[in-house]
Amino acid sequence: MGYVPVKGGTEAIEASIKRVKYERLKGEAIIEIETILSTMRALVDQVMSESSLYSPHLAALAIKQAEGSMEEAVFLMRAHRSTLPRLYYSEPVETENMFVQRRISASFKDIPGGQLLGATYDYTHRLLDFDLIDEKKADYTHWLQRYFKELQEVDVQENIQHFPKVVEYLRNEGLFAQYEIDNTQPEDITKQSLEFPASRSARLQVLTRGQTGAVTSLAYASLRGYGEVHPTVGEVRVGSLPIYVKHPNEAASSEEEEFYIGDIQVTEVESFVPVNVKNDKNEEELDFEIGYGICYGQNETKAIAISILDQCLEHAHAEYPTHDEEFVLLHIDSVESSGFISHLKLPHYVTFQSKLDSIRQVKKGAQVIES
Amino acid sequence: MKAKTHFAFFDEGSKKEIRRATLKAVAIPGYQVPFASREMPIARGWGTGGLQLTLSLIGKTDVLKVIDQGSDESVNAVSIKKLVQDTTGVQLTERTEEADIIQSRHRIPESELTKNQILVLQVPLPEPLRPIEAREYKTKRMHAEDDYSGAWLLLFEQIMKYGKTATTADHPVSVKDRYVMAPSPIPRFDNPKMDHSEALILLGAGREKKIYAVPPYTSVKSLAFDDYPFTVESFEGAHCHLCGTADVFMDELIDHDTGTTIYQCNDTAHCMDQLNKQEEVEVESIYV
Amino acid sequence: MYETPILQVKNLQKQYGPGCCHCNDLENSMLEKNFCKACGTVYAVRNLSLELYPGEILGVVGESGSGKSTMMQCLYFDTDITSGAAYINRPGKELENVFDLSSQQKRFIRNHDYGMVYQNPVHGLKMNFSSIGNIAEKLIAAGNRNVADMEETAKRLLTNVHIPLHRMKEEPENFSGGMQQRVQIAKALSNNPPILFLDEVTTGLDLSVQAKVLDLIKKIQRELQISMIVVSHDLAVIRMLADRTIVMLNGEIIEEGLTDQVLEDPQHAYTQQLVYSLL
């Protein structure tokens, strides 16, 4: 009797789990959480963003445990998220109050407050720096000292951290519609399943949790021709936002009693998109609309891509998948897409037996007809 | 920053949410109730829908059985059992009749389930109308309007092309003559077991975020035209090479020594049961 | 023709826009064509009433934008109406305004009482399903569950519309426009609907194909006594098919009567212009 892939599952799994741990440890060197936090900023940001859980410490742990696999790290964070009770929603955040670290506009050379480049790879040349192979403590401490000294020689402007929004400048000129501030409770797609047509709050949540690569690809497809959105980036800002929650006992709460629970770093993008709209006389008019993107950490490509897809989905268009909310929103989640693809590795022998039977029966039937 | 895992993994709020959706599903047989599916420690598509149902239902005294493609020891069944036991400490079993909750992927056990049991089926694709309509917005309306001509049309097209319906696993069923439902990729062989089942059948699709149910004693009919009746997989002339049973769903195996095709019960627990019974009879016949 | 109408439409209205004090009042509205300059509302169909009698073909003629296709979409529930009523002479349900029914009940009417042939076959057919399957779909929707029976009906219908049976398992996407249109007609007829809607069915077809399709429609009326509403901008089509004709302009009926009478002795200036431009 030959091998039947049924028995012995338990031992095989145990052995496999040991093996994967061995793979992580076999080099006899481990990375400290602190090292990940201080050296892998982009990775930590991306994991937090795709897992929709803001915790650099847990993200670093997930990265360590997952041996740097994005897919696995996000998966670990999401699963952990499921064990946490949701006790509070934060108060609405006003991004005008962002403590800005970087802020640029592609629409205006001279925006109120000026352009602030901050830290970005945009102007670096992507050449491998072979010096980093042998980077020594003495090297970087020396570099840091010099850098701090340079900083002291720069004139510090007062109050530079808070910038007015570029869009406000245009709103005041009447180029953008004025809207009432809408503080209705957004839907929470992690507590209520997404239904279609999706509200904008649900849409933006799905987009910001989306896999960076998937969101970027779809937005790129839209720009290239499989879509009808051609935006100008009005403003990209990266910085930190203070988060407040109300006292759980609503009756007892007042504005002064809001609790500051910490800062989160986000990237926010407002894209300006020219659209045809109907005015109050039902006539077509050219107007600007805003595509909005926001995500945890510094991930400008993703935030811009979100802003493009936000606009795409604002204007459904049967011809382009990038304008189809079900197509976009149901296929960009890292945990869902990687899970379903990987499930193909599971045994399918019952279903395959059923398929075999069906094909045999059809062939049998065909023979009868032929003869 | 070490955290201890909660009983049955979830926080209580999440469990209540899932149970509410489950109750609604039982109240509307065959209707897919949307729910905010949680991310699980196992991957989407690996049984997270079933697992969420099991974890939301399970109590400390319950006995759990998990099978995957008919087998208690298949890798994924083992992995799911391990997770549930690690977070609950419940008792596990391989014997169908001992279990209170049976979570299964792609099979319904051969021995008949009772009213004290709940069968939880893992569902990859809950929407039977998806092959004819990609959009959820539309399929939802089709269900509401009792518009199932598309599901029937798929069968009709197969008859036109192949001279018979050529569905494989996951052959659509009509529940209580109202909702057309995907029974999950169980073989057609198992479809009749759903009809007027004594046990409550719950179906969970984690990735697609749907829960649906067949309550006990509910009619479940496999879609079939009057003149092309529903048929199950044929194992004509085959019997299990271990226990000798003939009227069950079989795995087809190749005997490596002789190169011939042999058959074996797909439901490993059922096979074991049959073997034990035979042994008892043998023992009795010797000693009595 | 003096019997009870099979379909009665009363004050059907379909507007895009809110309407305002300048256009709400039917008698004294200040519209430019069907458009209110004050609030921008477009009245696609305005206060339209008509009757369709058993076995007759009612022609609807008018220029593009006159509202005739919108009226058809309203009657077939493809689009929601703004206001109005429609009554179908069904036993025990003569007094039901069908626009008030649930979408499930509307679908029932579409499946059992209505047939529709669209100008563009893409709207009426599943292009990547077999032709016979397309016909079966309508039969299945009307409750048929017998394959042999549906196959027989479909074959008879396809023969009637001159589709060679050896091509019945082919998908309409492989067919020419005229063939697609004939499959669509066969599909619309499959459940023997008492009421059939035909929306510009010959537009865009070759002249010889047009003639075949028109012959077919005439034959269907003679043999099956189905009541039809035929929408066309082409007076020749109307002249050939319709017993009675209504003329639409800017969403409203401006003239109606026996087809011969409307075409020989048009009363409204617009109809006169329409008829004489053809001569």
C-alpha cells in the first residue's frame, strides 16, 4: 500500500513549524525590535498602514517574526487586531493642525507657507552606497554631530510647523465649492461588512488599508488610460496628528475633558481633478473636485494613489475597472488576496474527484452519442 | 507588552456580532447575511468563515471535531483544531457522534448528524450567481427579486453543450423554495444530506464576509430540470479497500505495488468506525 | 377595437430635475421644448396617456429626443418613473397600478406579460451564452423546468425567425446584427407574452434585412394576436406595421389616430412637416 496523504498531519505540521523557526534562527543572529524601529521606518510604516493598526512597536515585532515578509507581518497585525476590544472612536482630526514634517504642492510654485521638502528620497540618486556595508558607530556619530551643528547655523523661522491648506487658498478664490463640515459618524468597515454602493467613508477606509502595490497599480492603470482621472497633486503633507478621545461617559464629557492619547504620523494628499458638473441650472460646467488620500506613516505614493482612486470611484464608469467600486474595493486587501491565492495550496482532492467524475460521465455520454 | 489571548481568541464584542449575524441567517434560511468578518490567525480562504462561527459558538464543555476534505488528520484540519484548542482548551474528537460542533471543509460526514449537533461548513465562494454576474450590487438584487433564471441557465447551457449537467462540487441548491444557495464545495454526493438535516448547518465565508444557514428540518433541493434529474458522483462497483463499505464517497488511489486503481472511504472517521465494528463482530464471534 | 384595453397608461411622467414654479403647472408652464430654463429640469415624458388594445400594433413616432424610447423604458421598468399609472388587464389585477408594485412583482410581469426587443441587441441578449440558451432564459424565468420542452419551443421560434438550427448553440456575439435582432425577437416571444415592446428594432439594419424583420413582426401579429407597441422614427416602418399611431414631440403626445388617417391627413403642424418631408 502506497502513501496516503491523510495520516500523520499533526507530526508533519509540528515539524514544519519547527523548520520555519530554524530558518529564522539558523544564521545565529537576531535583529532587535529597537533596531527595526530605528532603521526600517518605511517598512514599519507600510505594515501599520496595510494592517490598519497604528503601533510601531507591534509592527516591528511582526516584521521580526515574519522575517521581513510584508504579507506575513500585515497578517500577524490584522489577526492581533481581531483580539482587541474596540472601546473608543477618536474625535475627528483636523489635518490643518498637523505638525508638518514635509509639505509640497505640485499645483503652485509659491504656496502660502512655502514648500517644505523635509525628508524624501525624491531627489536622491538611486545608487547603491557601498560604504554602508562597513558603516561603523564612529562614522554615524560623527555624521550626526556635524549635522546637528549645521542645523544650529540655520535661521529658525517661528511657527513654521502649522501650514494652511492649499485648497483653502483656492476655496477662498471660489474655485472650489464650500462644504459644511460633516461630522457624522463614519461607517466602520471592520465592524460592518462593506455594502454597495459604498459610502465615501467606507471607500476611503478600504483604500487606506489596501496593499500598497495593489493600490498603486490600479491608480497607475487609471492614469495610463484605463480610467478618466488626470489629477494635479494639490498638496502632499507628511506629519503628525494629535488624537483625542472623549470621556466614555458621554453625559459627563465636555470639550475640555477630551483625552489626548498620542500622536500618529500620516501622509495626506489632496489631488485636484477637473470634472464636468451640473450647476443649479442643470447646465454642464467645469469644476474642480478633490481626490483625497491618507495613510499611516510616510508613504506618499500610496496616498497619491488613494486620492486618484477616490476620484475614480466618485465617478462610476462602466468602461473602466478602475472606476468600478466593486472591482477596486474588493481586490486590494493584502490579507484577503494573499489568503485566497495561498489557499490553492490546500488539498482539493474531494472537489477534484468530483470534477474527474463529471468529466468521465460527460465523456461516457459523448461516446454513446458517437456510436 | 505581552498580551494573553482571550477565550476563543475573539473579544466578546466580536463574538456577539458574529452570533447576531448567525441568528439572522437561521431566521432566513439560505440568505447570505453580511458580517464584518474578522481577520484570523489563519489565512483568508483557509476556513476563516467556519472558524469564526466555531469560535463564536463554542463553550467550555463543547466537544469539537474538525475535518478537511473528509479527513480529521489533514494538515489544515489539524491546524484549525490546534488553534481552537490553544485558545479554549475544549475537548477534541475524531468520532462524529461524539462531537457537538463539527467544522468541515468540502464534506458532510457519512454518518447522519443529530439535532444536538451543529455542522459548520467553510465556504470559499458563497455567491451561486457569481458566474453569471460579477457585481455584488446586482446579485444581491437578484436574490431579493427571486431572479434565479441565471443559475438555471448555467445548467441548461451545460446540457446543450455536453448532453448532461456537468457540475462538479458546489452544485447550487434551493433552500425552502426561496433562496438559491451555494452549499460550499461539497461533492454532489453530499447535497442530499442537507435536505431536512436534523443538525443545524451553518456556512461561513470569511473572505467574502457572509454567513448563511440551513436550519434543522429545512427542505434543500439541488437545482435540476424535470427531465435531467440531479445525479451524484458515481462509485459504481467500487468499495473501500480497508473497510469494504460501498455506498460512501471514495478517494481514488493508485496502489503503488500493482499500479491498479483502488478506493478508500474519504471520510476517515467513518472508515475507522466501520473497521472497529467489524473487529467487534470478529471478537464476539470468537469469544461468544 | 371597442373592447377593454390590455394596457392602459395614465399621466405618465418622467422628468430629470426637481421642477419649479415655472414648469410644474401643466397648463401654464414656460418650457423651451421639454426643458425648463429656470430650474434646468428636463421633461422626457410629460403627462402621457395611451391605451393598447388586444391584438393591435400601436406605432409611436417622433424625432430623437421626443421621449418615445424613455416611455418604453418606463413601461418595461428599465427606468423609474416620476409619476403616473399603468394598468394591465390581468385577471383579478386590473386595478393594480403596476408602477406601484415591488421590484419582485415587476420582474414577474416582465417575465410573464411582457416581451421587449431593444434597438441594441446587447441589451436584450446574453451575448456569450448560446442562442438557444438565451431563449431558454426567458422560459426559465417564466417557470419552465423541462429541458426537452424548452428546446422544442426554442427550435420552433428560431425556425420562425429564420435562424438555421445548426447554429442554435452558437453565441449571438458571432452573429450579424440582423441575426442578433432575430434571436432577440425569438427570445421576446418565447413566453407568449400578451404585450410586446419593439424599440427601433430595424434601425441600423440593411434594407433587405429590415424587410425580413418587418415581415416577421407582421406575421407574428397575424398568427399570435400579440399586442405590440412599436417605437420608430421611421414613418415607413410605422406605415407598414401600425394599426394606430401616436406622434410624440418634446415628451408629449401631439397627435393620435388610425395610422392611415395620421399619415394621410396630419393635423398638427409638426406631423405635417414630418409626413411631407418624407414624400
